[in-house]
Amino acid sequence: MKTVLALLIAVALVVPRVSKAEEIEVDLELVLMVDVSRSMTERELEIQRKGYAEALRSDAVFAALQSGLLQTVAVTYVEWAGTQEVVIDWRLLHTREDLDAFAEILTSRFDPALRRTSISEALIFGARLIESNEYKGLRRVIDISGDGPNNQGRAVAVARDTVLSKGIIINGLPLLTREGMDSAWHLDNLDIYYESCVIGGPGSFVIPVFDWDDFAEAVQRKLVLEMVSNPPEAQIIPAQSIRLDPTDCLIGEKIWQDRRRYWDSP
């Protein structure tokens, strides 16, 4: 009996334990993080959903998808403000039918939101989604859009550095439109803020949106850059004017405190 027990222990030490199901290899793990904070109008929320759907159905995005070694990407769509909501959980995109199905879900509903802006917590949430999924991407990317600087949660630069330390790339889609509820929250050169404080990693980039009519085209360009097998070097298309210092990674928190003092004053 002791001999049998010793043999079983020896076998257990030799045979590796399988802690979880074998990961599925893909060209890219992509978290699409889309801003739905209170500065966004219902019209803007709908434009975002439709813009992503239009881009996903485009020939350019399908060609980029097919350019990869495995011709497959894993994507999840998350809407964020002060908190985060997974709208579409991880799905594999390989065929046109896969892209169409993803787009169809996006256009089936949209919800208004009245919440603050925490880019930092959105980045940390996106990193957790990547680290806990069942995929193994040749590249891992968080793609985050937003119409203002961080004003809640941990400091955005701290969150960015934490995510980058995990080997995850961060790209940005800053929205420099002026349709929201209060121009006091607007930051000129938000794209420079994203470059300085939000994005990072090999080939990371910022594509600003100046007009909602250009949103779908910007998303298409962004997805192509993320899905192509050889992404370009880091890049940014700069804005034209500066009102506040866009390289101050705490500018959003400072704007929030200024507004709080205004609200609290007699």
C-alpha cells in the first residue's frame, strides 16, 4: 500500500497540473472602451454605437482583420464613465459574418448616462478583462475614447503605467467635439493630453475627432491600425489651439475642484 502511495505521489510530481483551459491564440486582444459620461448627449451616444457598427462592417476593417497571421482577433466592447459596463463580452472576429454580428448588437440599443469621467479606472478595468480572458494575443490593446480628462479615481498616469507594465498597449480616440452639456468641462488639445497622460506602448497612437460627422471614419482608421499585422510607429494628429495645459495629467481633477468650489460658494 505504501509502495502504491509513493508511486502516485511521484507521478503527481512529474505530471504538470492544468490550472485552466488552454488559451486560444489570436492576433489581437482588443478592449474597446467607449465614453458614456454625463458630458455626452443621447445623440452622441447613438452616434458612437452606429459609428463603431459602420466601421466594423467596412471593407477596410475586414482586410485588416485578414492581414494577421491567425486572421482572428478577440474583441470586447465596454462603455465607461465613473464605472464600467461590458456591453459585448469577448467574441472572436474572423469572418464578415462575425463583424456583422458584433455590429448588429451595438445598434440594437443605446442608453443615456449621467456620470463622471474616470479614464484611470477604465484602463485598470480593461487590463483585468485582458488578463482574465481565455485568449492569448500576439498583441494586447486597450482602445479608449473620451471627451474630457480624468476627474475621478486614481491618477491617470499611475493607471497608465500600471497597464503598460503588463505589456498592454493603450491607444486613444479623444473627442474634441462641443455638443456636450457644459463647455466648462471642455479641454482644448485633449489629444495632447491623451498623448501625454493616457496612451503608451509600441505603436500606440491618438486619433482625435473634431466633428461627429467624422466619427465613423476615425473609428475605421483606428481599428485598421490596431488590426493590421504591422502597426505603424506611435503617432498623433495634433489640435490647433491651447487653452489649458494639456500635458498636466491632473488637469481634469483641477477642473473638477474648481467647479466644486463654484457650486459650494454662497
